[in-house]
Amino acid sequence: MAQARRGSDEAVRRTARVLRQLYRREQQWLGARTAEQAARLTQQGQLRLSEQLHYGELAFVLLRLKPCALVDFAADRDQLQDYVAAAIAPTLRDLNALGAAAAAAAACADTTAACYPRPFRLVCARIDARLASPEVPSWTGAYVVYDESWPESAAWAAEHLLNPARTTISEAELARGLDYPGSIPQTAEDMRAIVPVSYLGRMK
């Protein structure tokens, strides 16, 4: 029992190290933006660069707190492919090595169990279809991260975001797949009441 606990603790530490590395990669990538690129990412200063971080979203998918996560710079998707290659892709490679190790060790074989480490295989796929939602006129070019080994995650991504026959998705459907908290705004008054939040801009 003690040995199993030590193995679990070590898996958590390794996962935390990979997520910290993602945070550093994101910070490095954002710090390398030109003034013009940063202005586009922040909608001419309306957003902060720290609001463009995705490390928390990946952690939530990894821990099965949400089925999927969107990786997107809606204000400037021209930079998104480079960001995914520099920050997201190497992180998924490192995380998936841990997921494969958990599978080999038969850790958390019950995929519905709320435990860690567990087998997983995260995938980052580009949305190529002409997909729109009430709040976003086009999701084309954004990326979705899902867990291929988690049926709920893989099925939702395939049906709602990666289905070439689908052209629209409702805010309620997005809320279910992305685990939006609270209620979805339905009116302009609702939108004015929304308070944007971001992850802490520092990770030790």
C-alpha cells in the first residue's frame, strides 16, 4: 500500500512539473511577441496577455473536471498554429508519456474513477469545419484538446466540434462540453453582468 502511494505521489509530481513547464512555455512564447502581435492578441489592450494562458484548461481535462478545452486566440488566429507547436504540442507529448506509463502500470483501470494517475491520451485537433455559435461567428481554426481514452471526451469533441457536417453549435452545448460554470448569458443585460476572470499570472 505504501509503495503504491509513493508511486501515485510521484506521478502527481511529474504531472505538475509538466504543467509548470507548459506555463513557462506559454510565458516565453507570449514574451516573444512583437508589440503589434501583442496588440492583436489583447484586442488592442482590452485583454491582458495573462488571460491567454491555457495551462489550467489542460489540467482540468487531464483530471476529468471537464470533457474538452478550447485552445484559441479568437482575436488573432494567425498566431495560433505557432503557439500550439511551441507550447501545446510538446506538453501533450510529455503528458501522454505519463498517461502511457499509467496504462502500463494498470493505474485506475476504471476510467470513471476519480483517481490519479490514470491512463489518458490527450489530443489537440484543429477545427477545420465552418462552425459557428451564437457568440462566436466562426470557430474555424481554433483547436480542441480532448482525452482520446475517455469516451465522453472523445465523443463530444467528435460530434460537436470536429464533425464536418455540423455548422452550428449552441452556447448550451458548448457549456456542457467545456464545462462552463454558472449560467450562459442569454441577453445583452446578461453579457454586461459577466465578470471575466483569469488564472493567476504566476506559477511556482
